[in-house]
Amino acid sequence: MLDIDEMPSSNRRRRLGGVKEKPGITTDMNSMVDMAFLLLTFFMLSTTMYRPRGMELVMPVPDDVQTRAQEVQAVKASQALTLMALPDDRLYYYRGLPEASALRASNYNPDGIRAVLKAFVGETDKPVVLIKPHPDCSFQNLVTLLDEMNINRIGRYAIDGISQDELTLLQQLGMPLPPQ
Amino acid sequence: MRFNAVSRPKTPQIDMTPMVDMAFLLVTFFLLATTFKTGEVVGVQMPRSVAGLNLPMTDLLTISVDREGRAYLSMATPQARRAWLQRHGQVNQVAYTEEEYRAFEMLSGFGVPMTQLRALLQTPPEQRKRFRQPGIPIKGDKNELADWVVLARVTIPRLRVAVKADAYTPYKKVEDVINTLTDLNVLRFTLITQPKKMSDDAGY
């Protein structure tokens, strides 16, 4: 929409004190503004401000895993806590050596394993946590446990497989033994 | 002194020009900043975690693992993808055509054995959704995932590897991928998660 300025230019020139002016044509910008903001809104909404986020995981050197696990078991039995993530979101833990009397059930809620870890960190000098995910437990379970390590600031932890001792232990306790 | 005999209704005129300038500036910004999602190769429901650091948008190789344990690979930028495929062609003595390179550049991710890659690249983009991608072989006589990761590391020295597994994937499937990485001496990698609050329960 173009408007021819109705005000005679001589009139305006007088008012503006003789400043030279463009011809009296003004463009109606409203529709352009509408469109610009429409596009702006579209791009704002369609832009994914999403950036992938993740947690860092540092694995030990492969050859080292066995020796390290043995070391931890032999020397630090009193300072070690073992978490066993089993299928169907079941979680068991024990401190020290795998004995039936030490095995406890827990869960992934904040009042479950987090409280356990907090108490463990509080009373242990150099806490070591072994995470033993069962082959059939869900990935979320592992991530939750790794997350709890960060939350409780446990620097020394390792992911390891469930040992034969622990499997027989679970069997003895009448817990359904998941097929390997 | 002069009085107007007819009082003209005063219509306030707002100069829209700066506003238009600004609006188009912002439009341009968002236009350039937008990276349109190119449709992910596989839908993965990421596990939730409190901890989380931002990943870089470049130099990133993502290994997606779906619920059935199929592995898919996606490289962050088109340039990196092209260089990656060039390496792959050199090593495996496959002469990819320019069209195939272009298709690979546009491909956000793939999960096919090497033998099917050309067929996938030759499929028109609109039909690619229907192309059955069985995942990159990890087990068996040839661990192709390992090959791809090695090539990616050679192509991009500063490569960061991320594992994007579904929350419900059985651990053994993720373990296969992690073992593949540790065997290649990729000991530091990232598990992609989505943020949750500290107080939230373990829920998915």
C-alpha cells in the first residue's frame, strides 16, 4: 500500500525548516512486519536449541581389569561396596565379601541406593564401588548407578561382570537366577 | 498566526523501519542458526541422569543402540562424513561415486553391513525410511563397528565417541559396544543421557 502524502510538500518544507526531503511517498510496512515476525516465530520455534548431553565414562585399560578387580577384592574388601544390578530393576548390594549374610536388597530411588552410598562414603576411608550389571539389566539401571557415583562423589568405581561366587550366592538365596 | 479551520483527525504514524530491520535480523540469525533435524536413523529413548555435560556439535561420532541391540553410526558433520567414507573406500577398495558421497553426506546415520551400504546410498532419500537397516555387525567373523570407529578416528584425530543407547536396552547389548570401544583403546567416551532433576526417582 502506497500513500501519497496529502500534505503539500511546500507546507512541510516550511515546517521542517527547509531540509530537503524525499518525495512524499510512504510505504505501509505493517504487512512486512507481520511476515517478518511470522518467519521469526517459525524459526524460533523450529530451532532445536537441544544439544546432546551425556556423562563421561572412563573405562580401565582392558588388561588391567582382572588384576584391578582382584586387587580390590583382596586388599580393600572392607572398603568395597558391590552393587549388583539385576533384571527387572532389582538391585542388590553387599559390603566386603560375597556372603549371604551381607547381601541386601535396595532400589534405584533416591531413598534407596543413594542413602546406602551416602552412609558408605561417610564411614569409609577410601570407598571403592564395584558395579556389576547383569547382562539382562537395562541400560538405564547402569546409568542410574553411574549417576549415583557422581552424586555421591565416589571417584573410585569400576564396572565389572557378576562373578561365579555371586551367582551361586543369588541362587542360594532363592533368587531367580537369570539365564546367562 | 494561522488556525486550521477544519481540525484534521491526527493519525499517529509509527516508523516501522527499525522494527522491520530488527525482525529480519533475527530471522536471518535463526535461519542460519537452525540446523534442521535430518531425521534420526533410529528412535532412541535416552536414559535419564542428573550428571550431564554438553557434547560438542562437531568431531562427534555417535553410536546409537536401539532396544534390540542394533548399532547405528552417525557422524556429526557432512564434511567429516565425506572424509570418513573416502577412507572407507580406500581401505576396502570400493570406488564410491560422487552421487554416493553426496548421499552419504546427507545421511544422518546408518546401520547396515558394509555389503549393503551401496544399496542404501543408491536408494532415493524418500524411500530410505523403508530400507531395512539391520544394524552394523558387531559380533561374528568381522566386527564392522570396530572398523568404522577406527576409520573415524584416523579421519578425525580429535574425535569424541558417544554411546546413545536406549534406556531399555539390555546391558549385554551395550556391553558389546563398550567392549568394542575398549578393545580399540577408546577408553574415554560419553553415554548420552537426558537430564533429570536430583529429586526425581529412578523412573524412566
